[in-house]
Amino acid sequence: MLAIFLISLFALILIGVPVAISLVGTAVCMMIAQGPMTTLKLAQSFIIGCDSVPLLAIPFFMLAGEIMNEGGISKRIVGFANSLLGHFRGGLGYVGVLASMVFAGISGSAVADTSAVGSVLLPIMDKSGYNKEKSTALICSAGCVGPIIPPSTQMIIYSVIGEVSVVKMFLGGIIPGILIGFGLMGAWFIHTRKMHYPVGVKATIPEVFSAFKSAIWAVLLPVFIIGCIVTGVATATETASLAVAYALIVSLFIYKEMKIQAFPGIMLRACKSTAIMMMVVGAAQVAAYLITTARIPQLLATAILSFTDNIYVFMILINILLILVGCVMDSGPAIMILAPILIPVAGSFGIDPVYLGVVMVCNLCIGLATPPVGNVLYVGVGLGNVKLVDLIKSIWPFLIVMFTTLFIITFIPDLIMYIPRNFG
């Protein structure tokens, strides 16, 4: 059954069938192989997969991110980051990473993060004499932090599939996201030592305060989101709806850059993104049902336990698997496919599902910047006006930093679990 699952799934994906349809087709193949089963059960599984209150947070967070981007949030975040770090050599690179980390707390999406920060910063970096390919590679790498620092649509999906606390997943991503951000800054520092990039004028304290005052409503949104969830004032879903209200008020009445005429277009973009994701969620639930009835997780656990009972060897195998999958598949579908299989197997080793989930999300989000399928690479090609081949050559030092950070958080679980354990 495992062979049927893998062969049918990847065969359908390789011939160009959309992921959601590939998952349903795989489920049908498994159903035929298992024997008589009503197709009504597949339809029920699809509906049940989408019928989840925590999943309502996804469209709300997507809508909040679209509104904040339309309302001029990204340029204010970049301006504030520039007032803090723009005076260093190659300072715009540090600005890009810091701005991406702040925007990650708003959008929860790597593509949105890369687009928002890159559209503002990359033209400025190009005019200032920065290496175009290297600058684009840095912004793409920093954009991958989007789904790691909360809020995160990938973590919401994992939480629903694994029946894990969304709050703990969000809190578990804070330290890994910050570590990746600082690691990218370190890699950029090494790069700038060999280059003659311009040094910006150091902002005065009044100028920093003015930039902060301009961006304060944008900076406060991630604090608002995490504060509501951690204190128990609202659930993740309720907080997402509050974030939409917050974004509307800031964009319409405080910054006044978003016109009410733009709202239908914003809604349409958010609806399209949500529809695509929910289609995959429902299809993944159909496949998960057949995976469960075929007892694939139990069989896989038995096979792995016969190979090794060492938790570190197991996590190395898991990371290798996720790296390979992340190179050829988007993070959302990969989580939906692999989580139902890996969570029970990890349970056999006594691994906390929150720890496993954060490692999985971090690993697959790095895959967003790895060829051949990395979505943020194609966003970077358009924003930076560079060739894909040149971008791939330039991004490897940043990928090495991100994978090194992944290795560290994998083998020091407290980096993930400290905040959820004490504040979750």
C-alpha cells in the first residue's frame, strides 16, 4: 500500500496534475487496491477535512496580510529597519532581513513576505550598486522566515492534521525564526567584507523615533496577534479576525493609503489563495483517511524501529526525507501528505508533536528557496530582474546557513520547546 501511495502520487504530480487532484487520484488508487469501499466515504473525508474551526484562521490571516500590504505597511517597516541598520556597510541587506522578520509576523506567507519587502528594497539596492543576484538571493532567503515566525498558515494546517495546539506551534517557531534571521545577517556580513557597498548615514535618535512612530501600527500587529493568543484573550481563529479589523482601521483611517475601491480586489486575491489551500487540505484529508485504514504509519514505524531505535538517527532520516521532498513540493501540500504518516511514527520514539511540527515547517520552508520548485525563487526572479540560474548560484551560502540552523534546532529541542513549555 505504501508503494501504491508513493508511486501513484508522484506519477500524477510529475505528469503535471495539480496537487489536490493528485491526492484524490492517489486515494482512489489506494481504495481500489484495498478492496470494496464506497466513494461516498471519500467525499465525506474531503468535507470533514475542511470543516475545522482552526482552519478559519487561514483566510483571515491572508486577508489581513493583503490589507496591510495594500495600505503601505511594507515601506514603513523598511523605513524603520533602515533607520536602525542602514548605516552599516551593505546596510540595506540587514534592513531586508529585519523587515522580513517583522513582516513575517503579519503575513504568515513566504511569497507575501518576499514580495512586500523585495518590491520596496530591491530597486533601491540595485540603484545603490549592490550585487543584483546576491541581493535578490538574500531577500528570497529572508522571505522563507515568513511561515516560521507566527502567524503561520503551515503551522495551522499541521495543528489541524496532528490535533496539536496552534498556540504552542506558533510559540515554538519564534526562536527558530529569529535564529535563521540572525544567521542570514551573519552570512551577509561575510559577503559585504569582500564588496565595496555604500555606507549609509547614521540616523539620529529623533530620526529613528520618527521612523518608529510612522511604522508603530505595523510593528504592533505581530505583538497584538501573539499577545491575544498567549494571554488567552482570543483563540488563533478569533485573533485572525481581529487582525483583519486592525488592518482595516490602520490602512483606511490611520495611514489612509488604502482606498475603499481596492477592497474587492483584495478580497478576490485572499479568496483565491484560500480556495487553493482549502482544496489541497480537503484532498489531503481524503488521502490521510486511506493512509490510516491501510495502517501505513504503523507499518512504517515497525520498519524504522527494526532499523534503529536511536531518536537522533530517526530525526536525521526525517530531515533528509523532508529536504528531498521540499526540493520538489510546496510546503503546504508536503505537510498535508507527510504529517499523518510521520506523527504516529515519531510518537513511537516519544517525540513531542509540537517539536516535530516546528522542525517540519522549518525544513519545508527552507525548501521554498531550493530549486527546482522553490516558489520564492520565481518571485525573486521577477522582483530582482535576474536569471533563475544566476539566482540559484547566489543563494547557496544562505541555504547553508538555514540548513545549519535547522541542524541546531533539531538537536537542541529546547530552542523550540522552551517558550511553548513555559508560556503555552
